[in-house]
Amino acid sequence: MSKILNTYNRKKISFSKGKGSFLYSTNGKKYLDFVQGIAVNCLGHANDYLIRSINKQSKKLWHVSNVFTIPEQERLAKRIAQKTFADYVTFQNSGAEATEAAIKFARRYFYSKGQPRKNRVLCINNSFHGRTIAAIFASNSKTAIEGFKPKVDGFDHFNFGDHKGLERAITSRTAAIMVETIMGEGGIKVIPDFCLKGLRKLCNKKKILLILDEVQCGIGRSGKFFAFEYAKIKPDIVPIAKGIGGGFPIGAVLVNKKVASGMKPGTHGSTFGGNPLAMSAGNAVMDIMFKKGFLNNVSKNGKYFISQLNKIKNKYPKVIKEVRGKGLLIGLCLHVNQVKFIQKLLDNNLLTVRAAENVVRLLPPLNVTKSEINLGLKIIEKVCKNFK
Ligand SMILES: *Cc1c(COP(=O)(O)O)cnc(C)c1O
């Protein structure tokens, strides 16, 4: 009997090692891993360059505390700022911590402007911003909040795609709109570029902040470093996590000058956030991701994968309803039962993970090869063909 608290429907399978796009189970089988720790291992398993970076740092210094200046952290923040809209970065340890910090910074901005009552954040119903007590009430999905009242106040909601509902929900107390640029857990729902542009305009007009949660869709997953870059807009606050550490737990929040003006020493902190060991992983990921052609390749492979999946969909329209996503953040919205479909893929040595709306997520590492994508396609087609 497991002594692990029963909070997951865990598969019985376990793994002893991984390499690149593949995982090896304890009972000797080889699997193509298109989960990658849920969009975390952006460079696949046991990446040689990441191993070397972490090994090197692990012999020098692991942890000191943010009461001291951490050169590795300064370096990563500078590199992120150089490549993005961000003027400042603060490091956390997970996505939920990053989204919570984002909420804090939005509130604190208006507080520092003498508008402390402007403190509410407007989010999409059934989104996913993490599992902390505030993040679940920001996300507002039934299963995530059930049994966890009293409700954390300070969040209002609108439905995905409901432009009128969004405008109606904005009040004089709204400080920010916080949405995932591409909804991950919610079913790989892409906010179209014209809507993102509209969101930016709306926030400017109402003088409120735009928070784009790129914890899942950021760090190259969409084919650009950030998914919002497609819409050519600049948000005010962006929480990130998952991919940035390549498997090492790192979260961060990126902010512009305006938002940074609300913060001062003592207003936020983290014991572990941005320690030297974590930063060696983050810097190594950046080294690879900003190599010439890396992101273009993600985009190219993503387009190929999605177009081939659409061919399979057209061949088996009673199994696959819709192919969703951008870059290598891909969802198969099914007509058939997702749990059964995922099991059949697993029986054929392909690992995938569910999302809401009967979606099966395909999250290969960002350095996946075309032949590995083809292997995945072959398995998906076989499962579609034989699905009963
Ligand atoms: C995974 C995720 C989170 C939460 O990240 P954790 O590291 O699990 O706390 C927040 N927002 C989005 C969009 C996510 O996909």
C-alpha cells in the first residue's frame, strides 16, 4: 500500500531512466515520451549540456539566500530581460508561486499609486494558474475549488471567448486581467492574436494591467520564446515556470518598469527562489534556446506535427474531432474517451497526458527530431485505426 497521499490517478508504470525523447520503464520497456513532465523537460531527458552545467555548479555552490547577491541569478535575469519585454525578473520555485506573485505585484502597483481598492483580478473560468489557495480561486474550475472554501476573494471571471462578458466584468476595482496565452490544462485553447491585441488595447483604455500566464506555453513551447510574441503585444507581468529549468524546479515573474515601481525591499521574497544550482539549469536552458535556429526549428516541427495530425483527423473523423495548439503545445480533442485513448497510446509505447474538454496533450521535448515525431504519428494513426 502506497503511503503517498491519494491526490493523483497515477498510472502503475514507473521509469528508471530517460534519454532525450525516450523513457525506459522499470520493467524494461522503452517509451516515446510526449509528456516530458508536462511541458517541463524542454530539452528532453538527461540532456548532456544540462547535466554538465548542473554538475559543474553542484561542486561550487548550491544555495546561499537572497540576502546576498547571486551572480548566476543576475546573469539569468539580464539575459531574460534582454530577450523579452521584461525590465525586471524575480525568481520563485514553481508556477503557482509565480502566478501568485504576479497577482501580488498587480495589487501592489495600484496600492503604491494610492488606489488600494483597485485590487481585483479578472480571470477566465476553468483556467489553470496553479494549486495554491489563491490560484485555485483565480482559476475557478469546479474540481479544483471543491471543498476548499472559504473562497479567496479578489477574483472575477468571464468565459473563454466571451468578449462582451469580459468588458462587463471590468469594474473600477479591477487591477488586472490575468489569462493564459494558450490555455494548457483547460484543453489547449489558443487565444487568437486579434483577441490578444484587443486585450492589450482594453487594458490600456481601462488603465489596468495585463498578466499573461506563460507557465506552460512560454519558454519556446509555442515556437516563439513567448506565445504572446505572435500577437506583437507587450504584457505588464508574465509568470513563467515549467520549461525554464529544463526539469529543475524554477519559477519566475517578469515585469515591466511600471509594475516594478510598486515593489521595494521587504515586499516579496523566497527562500529557495533563484539559488545558484537552479540558476545553472536556467542559464543552460537559455544557452541552448537562444542558439540560432532553435526556436525556428520548434515552430517548423510544430507545423509539421500539426499538419500530419490533421491528416490523421481527416482519415479518422469519428475518433479525432479537432487538432489544437501552436508549436509543440498540441492537443487532440477527441470524440472518443480520452482515458481509453491515452491507455491505448501507452500500450503502444507512446506517453501522453490529458487536458480538459476531452483533449489528449502531445508535449514532445522542444529538440524532438522529425523521425521521433513520425514515430509518434505512426502510433497515433494505429490507435485511431483500431479504436473501438
Ligand atoms: C502548470 C501551470 C501552473 C502551475 O505550475 P506549478 O509549477 O504546478 O505550480 C500555472 N499556470 C499554468 C498555465 C500552468 O500550466
